[in-house]
Amino acid sequence: MRYLEFMMPIFLWGWALSSIYARFVIPRIASLGKAVTGLRQGAYGGGFFAVATAYVIRVALSLSQMYVLGTWSAYCVLRAVSYAAAPDVTRWHYMVGGAVLAEFALAIVGRAEQYDGFLSVFHTIMAMGAVVIFSMNPFHIKAVYPWLMKLMEVSF
């Protein structure tokens, strides 16, 4: 019963948040990406400055999306760590279950994205990798998402 109490909120939140992200956020970012691609190809004039600006914007978009999606990865791992801390449970059940459900939600986001160069999918790849990294060593969360640890009242 405790395992179901752990898994059900992650499943429901993951499904809802990833569907909302895929439906509302990704199309806005894709339209911005098309404008940036036009800037890079010289549709608005420019030259070297336009191309450099386009790459800076694409990198900034990708890094910000990576941070947002990585927050989901960190949340799932912190939830697993907090449930796995109980003395009467098997730790790996919670870590594997949380990682699988985190990857499930990120896969929904990944399927909704259209490939437009490496930077258009980089953030999803890194967020999926963050699930594995955070699951193997949750102490990395402390460096990147200390505010989330305080919010969830998890410390280690």
C-alpha cells in the first residue's frame, strides 16, 4: 500500500504535467525556434551578428528547458529517496519505480517535439540523463536544485 501511495501521485502528476507541457509549451517554443531558424538563415537580413544571435537564443532556450525538465527528474528522485528512507522498505524498488515514471513523463514530452537540429532535443535528452544521474547519486541534486530540497523538506 505504501508503494502505491508513492507511485500514484508521480504517475498522475507526470501524465498531467507532461501532457500540458507537450500541448501548450512545446508549440510556443517551436514557433520561436522557427523564427530563430529564419534569423540564422538570413531571412531578416543580418549576417554574422544574426547567425550568432540565433545560436545564443537556441542555446538559451535549450538550457532553460533543460532546467525546467530536470526539475521533474529531481522531484521524482527526491520523492523516491524520501520514501526509501523508511526502515522497513526495499530501497531499490522506490528508486527504480520513480526513475521509470520520471522517464515515462519525459518520453511524452520527447514524443511531442519535432527534430530541428540537435539543440531542439538536447534538453529532453539531458533531463532523461538527469534521472539516471540523480538516481545513482542523489547528492548532485543539492548542487543544482537546493530550493527543491527545501520545498520538499528532504535533506541528506
